Amino acid sequence: VCPRPQHNESVPSWFERIGYEYAMSPALLLSVVERDALGAQRPSKAASATRLLHPLVADQLASLGQLSDAQRGELWSPQSDWELIDLSFCCYCPHCCLNDLENERSPYGRQMWQQSWYTVCQPHGTALVLRSLVHLPKNRSCWTHAALKSHREFLAANRYRDLKVRLQPEVRVAIL
């Protein structure tokens, strides 16, 4: 049993959802996959999310997930050099994730959210929330309805504007 990757889902998000299905932390699941994929080769000391991009690990995950070539190509799309440098963190939009729950889908991270320049959700106009993948709950999803709702309310469009810069046309013109 392996959840299918969603359209435009990020690799760390898909991997987290697989771990949730098997009641395993992403770190534990990755250690098992790396042992099978790398054999005697020692795993990198890089962050877990970064190690998911290793070609042998990617091949093993695609094989275990029975992904088609098209699904594999979409999930491990070519790097743009604008991805977040530290993949032990990810960003998400609480509005989008709540929408996933409302449509009876497991919330998932979008590839676009992993781009360093993408800080505001285009459809909702709110800041993306940063979360650490290192401190995920071991055997449960951290995409809870209550947490997402709390983040959504905190990042309401009008509040976010006040948190960034006081609305002063002179300052905005100087910045732009």
C-alpha cells in the first residue's frame, strides 16, 4: 500500500505521506530505503529530505511505489537552482491544505512551495508557513485540521500585510 503522488507534489511531502501510511517516521523509513538502495555505501550526512534526491534512493522509491516513468519524472523534476537550500524545512499554505482535507484528500506539499522565491500562495494571497521536517510526529500526520485552521486564521490576508511592512506608499515605492 503506497499513496499515489498528487499532481505537483514535492518529494518530501510524498515520502512523509508514505511514512504516515506505515506508521513510520520519515527518518526511519528513509533508513530502510537507503539500506536497500545503497547497500554497503554509507548514506550521506545531509538532511533527510535532501537524501531523497539521491539517484539510487529515487530509483528505489519509484520502484517500491510502482511509479510510471511519467509519475517519476513529475515527482523528481529537474532542479531549477531556486529550491530551498535546506530541505529539512518545507513551506505550506494552510488554505490549500484545508482545501485538501475538505475535498477528502490527504494534505500534501506542492513543488512550487519548495522554491525559495515563492513566499506567498498565489491563489490565497497569504504567506507560506515554514515547518521543520526534522521534528515531525513519529506516527501521525502533522496536517491536523485544528493546526491548519489556526495557521490560516493567523495568516489572514489583512494580518499578513501588517506583519510585513506598514502600508506606506513612499516605502513601497522605494522597495519596488
